[in-house]
Amino acid sequence: MDFTEEQIHRYSRHILLQDVGVEGQEKISKGKVLIAGAGGLGAPVAFYLAAAGVGTIGVIDGDTVDLSNLQRQIIHFTQDVDKPKVLSTKEKINLLNPDVNVITYHTLLTSENALEIIKDYDFIVDGTDNFPAKFLINDACVIGGKPFSHGGILRFDGQTLTHVPGSACYRCLFHSPPPPNAVPTCSQAGVLGAIAGMLGTIQATEALKYLTGVGELLTNRLLAFNAKTMTFRTIKTKRSDKCPVCGSHPAITELIDYEQAVCDISNRIKGRPNM
């Protein structure tokens, strides 16, 4: 593709990178990324993917902006309260970079629409805040053969992993969602707003690495951090042959809508990293 002089200037810091260059920027500009959840994680992901010049960004979220969101969901402003999050996100993306084609889905991701929505995208970013949605995204991406980035935050903790076909998926680590209300929610336990930015930028980086083919993805690795101590650790994982969705004899061949609980996120890095 031919970049305009303005685009060459806009993306010059990428083009100067030895591992990216013009070819890498072309891949970014042709890339299609779906962001599931326009909240704390989705906000920085959307900003950085838009700034990078990702050609098509899809945003799915059925919620509207609430005043309590503004502490961490930096893509939404005070005047956006009560506005659909996908609309607010689209407006900010286009203000930042009018080159980006933004596709919005003002709806919940469900077993009925997930496979149809993800099929046109190269990479999926899970920025949701509850277990049912995270397992649904995992299963849809595995069944649909799509790579995705999982991420979650609570209190001062964050964690993320990347799945590509053949690597460990979310269910390889955790077989099924915990019972509803078995773990604290972010509305109960709270979350340091800046944590969303820390993790969201990592997820955006994984998406750009996937599109360009640069570096090593967080496959078969769970990256976890605690901001109070500013410590990071990587936990090695591997694909489980007994995984109910990506194993040799999968028991899950159709998508499941688990009982939904708002912001059902565990902060227990050891034991159930479903944030």
C-alpha cells in the first residue's frame, strides 16, 4: 500500500524501527483487531492501536458510560456519561486517528453472536470484566481458530496471556468458571485505576507484535504483576491434552453462556487468574 506524506510522518517512529519499518507498518495498517469490552483495559488498548494505525478496530460493549468508570476508563470523558461506550470509544479513536475504520457493536457478546463477530478479525483482545465473558471469548477463539490476548485486573494486580492456535488456552489453566459470587468483584474490592493502563498497553503490544510478526508473544506464559511492590513474574504454562476445548478429545464443541455476574474478577494470581 502507498502511504501519504502525512501518514509517513505520523508513523515515522514505527518506520524507523529496524524490526518494523514500512513493511511492518503496512501490516499494521491492513490489520483488523476486535476489542471485547470498552472499559478499563479496552480504553488504553483502543488508544494505542489507533495511534499505531491499525486499519480496522472493532469494539463490542453493551454498556453505557457511568461516572464511576472515569477513574480508569480513560477513553471516556465526563460529558460521555450515559453515552454508549462503543460510541464514545469510536469518537475518541477517530479524533486521534481518522485513518482508522471503527466498527461498533453495542451489544453483549453471546454464544449466538461471538463466532460471527470474531470471524472477520485477525486478533481479539479480551478486555472484559467477568468470568463468563472470558470463558466465552476463549472458547469462541479456540473454536474459530483466532488468536487472542486475555487480560484482567483487580485491586493492585494484573495478569495476561496470549493464545494462538496450538498454544495453551484459558481453559488449559482453568477448567471452568467459579460459581457466581464465589470471588470478590471489582465493585466490591476496588481497583487502582492506573493498573488498567499498565495491562492494557501490554495487550496492545501483543496485538501489534502479532500483526507485525515481531518478537515473542506471551504464548504458553502467564504474565502477572503486583503494582504495590512493582513486581512482575512469568508463569510457564502449556497446552493440556485434556483441555475441554482445545484438547485431543474436546468436550466443548459449542459455545456456552454461563451465568453473568458484573465484574466477577479474582485477584488470586495463584489459583485462578481470571481477572
